Amino acid sequence: MKISWMKYEKDDISFKVPEKLGFDVFKIENPELTDNKIKELINKRYDTIILTNEIAGFSEDIVKKYSRDRNINIIIARDKE
């Protein structure tokens, strides 16, 4: 299993622990490119992708493409608020 985390570049709160432990936490400069980054991660064999709620709101493919794919797990993290 290969896991990645995705968050907005200006988000200093989310996924601090995985980032400090050296896990793959990717920061998105432009949230409009969320779907492109998801495709890139899938091509790199990541099968579990955890997104912040903020970034997930910019993805059209999460529901359309990946909700029925048993090989890809997309997880939307809850806000801390």
C-alpha cells in the first residue's frame, strides 16, 4: 500500500504529523489542478490518497471516476474546526 496526503500550499495546519514523520505530503499551489495531481499520484502507484476538504472541493473526478474504483482509495479528511 502506498499512501499520500494532499493539501493546499498555504495550509500550515493539516497533515503536520505525517509531514514531520517523512511521509509523502504533497502541497498544491493551485487547487484547480487537484485532479491533475491525483492522476499523477495514481500513475506513480499511490493507491490511497488523503485530501483536505478544501482541496477535495476542487476535484470533479473524485466522485465521477474514483468512487467506484476498488484499486484507488480517496479519503477526504475532516476540517479541524
